[in-house]
Amino acid sequence: MTTRPTVLGYVRADALSCAEELAAATNSLAAFASAEGFTLATVYTERDAAESAAFHALLEEVKRSEVRAVVVPTMNHLGPVGAPAAIHQAHVWAVDTR
């Protein structure tokens, strides 16, 4: 049996309009990970973009683990808090590339 590589998720709640959109975004990360052959581990959810605690926790997880992939609903979720370049050790995918 082959172990599927792990991917981490990141979602900014303030980029979405309601709890239902947040749930849908998280579900889309899981569906993307499965379709691409990954196991989705932790989904870091940013509740306060000004503080960026979830983003920094994601960066720390990438630094200390062997996870080399991050998935976001759209690249806009990395907007004010960071950029894909900040996650230099991991490949970043967006579920929706619009």
C-alpha cells in the first residue's frame, strides 16, 4: 500500500461572507486534495487577518514537517497576510484559479 503525501490547507474566514462559505471552502480543499492524490491534514483557518496567527502556524508547520504542499481556495486567501513566496519550502495550489 502506498502512502499518499500530505497537504496542508489555509483559509481566511474574512475572505468569505458566511459560515456556509467557510465550510464549502474547507470541503473544496478536501476534495482537491483527494483528487490530486494527497491526504489533507490540518486546515489552518485565519480568523483575524491583521494578527495572522494561523498563517504563521502554517509556516511553522511547513518548516518543521515534511509537508511540501499547501492548498488554498484561491490565491486571494494569501493576499494581505502573505504571498506564496513566504511558503518557500512548499508548493502552493489554489482550488479555484479564477
